Amino acid sequence: MFSIIIPAYNASQTIAACLKSLGRQTLPSKDYEVIVVDDGSTDETEEISRRFNIRYMFQPNQGPASARNRGAAEATGEIILFTDADCIPESNWIREMTQPFQNPGIAGVKGAYKTRQQKLAARFAQAEFEDRYDLLKKHRFIDMVDTYSAAFRKDVFLQMGGFDESFPHANNEDTELAYRLAVSGHKLVFNPQAIVFHTHPETFLKYLKIKFWRGYWRIMVYQRFPYKAVKDSYTPAVIKLQTMAMALSFLFVLGSVFFSKMIPAVFLCWGAILFSSLPFSLKTYKKDKIIGLIATGVVLARSAAFASGCLLAIAVLAGFKRKGIPGRKISDRSIKE
């Protein structure tokens, strides 16, 4: 009935825990299969994976989007589920992920992250996810399904062409597919009870690096779905405004080299970001006092990372346009829908 697909690249440190958890599901083992698609690993990923009762397949390194598509093409289940090699699904994960498909109109399901980490950066990342989950809960249907905990009807997934393999890394290829599904009229839902445990970045430097590339690849998605830059079901509007304010402050910083009167505008933008982060900080403080206290500063740094990545992407796209290289876009008909 169900096929669980795990792309793996040099995942020897985490794949065993992931596969053990999938072997302890509340569903009978005859109801699902587990497929590991090894995307060109050079470590012991294959040796470890083959210790479990799973289907293993190897391919030269082509990126996670390609690996997931390969697994989907080989899957025998009517419903395909995705998680990552560094995730540990709870024992009822498959049951919770697939329960919404009892409604024949549902095409995709998104689950949720949890973590047991104690490092400040990881705790902040979890608070950030939970803030987004609160937003998702307000929507009957959503437009975001992350691959760490995702499920789709196989026929719909294949009909839509799966993940876009032009995305070389595990970054926003899931966003692009979710937007594509949503604008095509397919219904996606969020189930916060379908939980996988994950290891978030444990240093703020690594966290900010991830946010930089999130900003970069999100702009690549927005060029195909520009209206999503204004509103979607997953990203709080305040984060988009904070990113825009930080990008504007960068322009004021450059301008202040020639016109010193622009310096106050820089601090005005930063102050607006700090002020707008207070509701999130207060909300987080009620659950985790330390993270709540540092949240405003981290939000300011996050905005800088997001904005920097976005500006780099815009510069790259502008360079392509000058050279006459067309961007990949969905059809005008799909955009109107």
C-alpha cells in the first residue's frame, strides 16, 4: 500500500537509526516497503542499509531530487512517502502521514519536525518551525510540503513530473513541487501528528549559512511563482517584511558611503526588524525563556542571511537575463490557475 523513499548520500552516521525507526511502525510490515536510493555514497551507506529489510538501489551522484524521483518510479505503493536519512520517524508516522488520504481529494500531506537537542541554535530552529506550524494549522489546505516528512499519491506525483532535478541540492526543490501541485488544483494538508525527529544545526554560524542558501533558492522558486513572494501558507508575512527591510538597509549602507545622511535610515530598518520580532520573541519566551530572550538578535542575523541570499539570487538571474539565458518557468496557464 505504501512506499517510503529515503535519498541517501554518505549517510552512514544516521541511516541505521532512520531504518530502525521505520522497522518499528505501528502498521504491519506487509503494508509498506522502504526504499533507500543511494545517490553516489562513498562511505558505508550501502553496507549499513543492506542490514535491514529494505530495497536498496544505487545511482551516480545526481542530487536528492533525482534520487527521490528514482525511488518514486520504482515504488510499488499507491502512496509514496519521503523522509531523510538523518530523520527518525515516530512509530505512528506512516499511519499519521497516510490517514488524510482516506479523503480521495487529498493529493499530498506534510508532517512535522521535533528535536531533542539542547544547543541554543537547534532550540531556536525548532521554535522557528513551531511558529510556522502554527501558521499552517490555520489553513485548511496548504502550499508547502517538506521532504523530511512528505507523502503524495503516486499517480499525482508522477503526473506532475516529480521533483525538478535542476535543483542540485536539498534546498527548495520541495517548495517548487508543492507550489506546482497547489497551483494545479491539487489539495495538500498538514498533519502535525506525523512527527519525525531531526538534528538541527547546533551552531548559529551553520544555521545562518543554511538560511543564506534558503534565501538564494527561494528566489529561484519565486521567479516561477512570483505571487508566492507576497503570500503563502508556510512563511509568516513578518519574515518576508523583515527580509525586505534588511535588503533595503544594505542599499542604505552603500548609499551612506556617499551620503552620510542615509545612516539613520540603516538603523531605522534594523529597528523595525527588531520591533517586528517581539511577538515571536514573547511567544517563544513562554516555552523557552533563554531562546525567547535571544530571539530578537537572532532574527536580525537571520534577516541579514536571508536578504544576502536573495540578493545574490537576484544578481545571478539578472546576469542570466543580460546574457539571454531564459529562466525555467511554469506555463502562463498554470500561473493564472
